[in-house]
Amino acid sequence: MKIAGRYVAALIMVLVAFGFPVAIQAQSKNIPRATHPQVQRLANWLLSHRGTESGLPLSHVGDARFKDWCFTYDAAVAALAFIAMDQAGEAERIIDFYITSENAHRLGGVIEAVLVVPPYDGKDWSVRTGANIWLGLAAYHLFRSTKAEKYLTFATWVADFALDLQDHDSTSLTYGGMKLGPPGDPAFDGDQHFGYDSHLPGFEQIFATEATIDAFALFDLLQNEPKMGRLKNGRDLCLLWLKKVAWNPGQHRFNRGFHQKPDFAVASDIHAWGVSALGAARLDAIEPGAAEQMVRFVEEHCQSEVSYRPPNGREVTVNGFDFVDHEALRHLKRPPLISPEWTFQMANAYGRLSDDFEAVGNKRKASLYAQKRKYLITQVMAMATTRDNASGLPYASLGGVPVGHENNTPAQGSFSTIGVAYGILTLTGYDPLRPPGGR
């Protein structure tokens, strides 16, 4: 086993078309028939860009640095996309790989990236809480879809891995929070540190809001299963940390995390995921109206309109969400960009708010957020490049620039699985951070 080169952590972490009909399995609303062709074309791209034998998706197509790479988080979301389309067999191929491939297991969890082709070598050997939890979310939803106990067993294995990374010291400032990852192997210098640099913080020293929201969602799903009481306690501790540590009362939003002191950086995805996973009622317990205040904050500070030119296509104007706030752009020395994945995540958050307000009889707000969701979907889909009835999306509207959260975007002109997979989730109305069937 070899640790991947230091350059990996400085880069991104995170055709034959198939023409079968798409079966839509929305969580809470029927999907308009007009969206079916878009879902089909995204599905065709996903099916056309994967390992033939493994079924693992190719994370970044067109960037030579990541030829034949699959990141674990991307694999998990691709599996969820197949579940959303009622193609459980395709999801099973992905999850079965991680169940059976010992080469992908390390430090009690699953590594960040492998090759999609034999011998499926590890490409990034770091182990991160978030990617593992998303694999657990995919396994649990697959269990609900197939009733196959092995997927519940695997989801529980992931949940227990995450539970071990939760701070259970009630005297600690980070009580209830989730560590970014387990401690590394001392035999490898810089293992489980940012940039594989032992002078930089280790993952076990960082408490991440993103990972805590992810863990809340997985624990919340699993605690309803028999003999899962320990996960209910883990879920409640996640909520405690989100309220007491992550919440920024001055700006009515979540901080990115905690390392010796609060990390006040803005990450737009944790707000979208926070709304999807917790919903308006649970967020009200943190601060009345918190869900809408969080959404308003990222709309004002992270939303932009940019010009984007698809490969071999005409320039389009697109409105969506960046990875960071406008203030951070000055330090990053780059213009605003649009992330299809993170914009689709916000569309899912709008869907959650629409459903929550519909449930309490507030039809005006339910309609408002339904329209916001529809608008974002239209904007992102304008970025798609369609060839041979298959639609690909970039990782971001700009290639080779700093994300603002450790990594750079892949090369300009490349396409990424994560945008396509999240597009399928959003278009089908399937939000994996919510229980099947909605709340």
C-alpha cells in the first residue's frame, strides 16, 4: 500500500448511450413529464462513463490527472442517482464493490479514491468522514429499495465508524461534533494531514460542520431500525454541536467548523445540506426562522450570475451558487463561478422548504420555494453539453481555480460525475438526506 502523492490533496477531492425508459421515484412530489428527457440524458452520460467491470463512475472525464479515478463520494452519489431512477441493480454494483474490496478499506473506513479498472488500486489513501457517511447513506437507501440485509449491515458499519469519530467528551468545546477523519498511521509521514504535510493539521483535529450534518442524516435514518438506539444518541449530539458550536448567531448561518477556535469561513453546501437534513422545524430549535435565514444568507453572499462556454458550445449566462462567499473571492483572486453540484443541492433545499411550508398550510411560501427550485434547475441545465443523447456537466464553470475549501477545480473542458449524479437526484425530487417518502 502506498500513500498518494502530496499533490493529490491540492487538487480535487470531492460513448455509447443507453436508451431504456426512466422510472421516476420522487420522494414527495410527482415529477413533470417534461423533465424525463433531461433525466434520461444525464443517466445516459453516467452509464457511459464508468468502469465496465466495476460499475464505478469516472469522477472527472477529460482531466488527464484523474484518468480512471473514482472518488468515494462521487460513487456514493452516483449510486443514489440510480436508486432515484429505480435502477437498484446499478447501485448494487457500486456498493458491492466497497463491501467486498479490501483494497479500498483502511483505518476502519474507506479511502478517498480508487481506480475504476483492475486491479482497482488506491489513488488517494486518505480516509475522510464525509465520503464514508455518504457511502453509508447510499447503502441505507439501497437497503430500503431492495430489502437486502447486507446493505443495512454495511450502512451500520459506516455509522459505527462515524460514531467513533464523534466527540463524546461532555467537558469538551467540541462535544457532539464530528472529526474530519481518523488519525493516520504513524508509519507514513503526514498521513491524514492536509496536503499529506505533518506540519499542517491532522483530520482528527478538525471538527467539520459538513460531516456533522452528514452524520446527523445517517444516524437519523438508521436509528429507526431495530437495536440502533446508540445512533439516536449520536444524532442528538450532532444537533447539540450544530446549535452550540457551528451556529453563527450574528450572521444567522453555519460556520464551516472548529479547529482550536470557530472556523468562520462560508461554505454554501452546508447550508443547503442543513436545510435538507434538518428541515425548518429542527432548525427553528436552533434559532426561529433559521432555515430561511440561512438560505437568505447564501443567496446574498454566494449566488452569482456568470458566463459559461460549454466545450464546443455557445456561451450561456447562468445563475447559481459558488463554493464560497463573495468576500472570499478577493483572497482567492478568482472571479465568481457556478458549481452545478452545489447549486443542485440548493435546489433540493428549496424543495425541502417548499414541502415543509406546504405541510403547515403556508401555500405562499411553499409556492415561492418551489419556483426557486425550478429556476435553479433551469439555470444549471443550461450548462449541459449533450452528445449522442447523453448530457454531461462540468464540476464548475471555471476549471483549474481554487475552490476555497482546500482544493482546485478540475481542468477546464472536463466533465464530472458529481454534477450529473446530483442533477438526477434534483430532477427526480430525490433528496438522500431525507428519509424515503419524506417526513
